[in-house]
Amino acid sequence: MKTFFGGIFIETSKLKEEGIEYPIKVEYYKLENEKEKTYGIEIIKKEYRSIGTKVETEELKSLSKDECKIERMLELFKKNEVTPITAGEIAEDFFGKTLAKSVKLG
């Protein structure tokens, strides 16, 4: 099961510092594997370019059995505007273990 946790538009001033002239929205989801009773996260980044929308996704499944820990991590990700490309590294530090990579570009 996938539950929407929150979404943000990255601040225009931060984007301009990086030379980016288009809006970027990042959405955060809590993943629940009811069968295994584990939780994970999914992050979806949408770049609204003049030629169309580019989507990038990262799924980190079965990170923990502790739902509160996943929600703390999601809050940290949202507060710090974490994107799919860096989510895996941050989650590895947060949980102290190596994770499989699954970034999908679209």
C-alpha cells in the first residue's frame, strides 16, 4: 500500500542558484508491505520543463518494521527537499545499512 506523505515545490531561489529555470515538485510516499509488515518510502520528482514534464522516481522498500522511524525519515526528507538521486545514500546513513538502488527516470 502507498500513502501520500507530503509534497513540496523546491524554492525558486535555490533552483536559480543552480541555473535551473523551471519548477520542480517533489512528492513523498510511505510504502507499506502488509504481508511482511515492513515500511519503505517512495520519492517522485517532477520537473516542469517547457518541452514537457520529466519524472524521476526512487523506491526504497522494506526499510524498517518501525512505522514511526519511516515517518521521521519522510519528515526529514521533506524538510530538506531530498530528491530521488540522493535518497538512497541518506537512507543508508539513517538506517546504517546498504540499500539496493532503483532510481527510475521517465
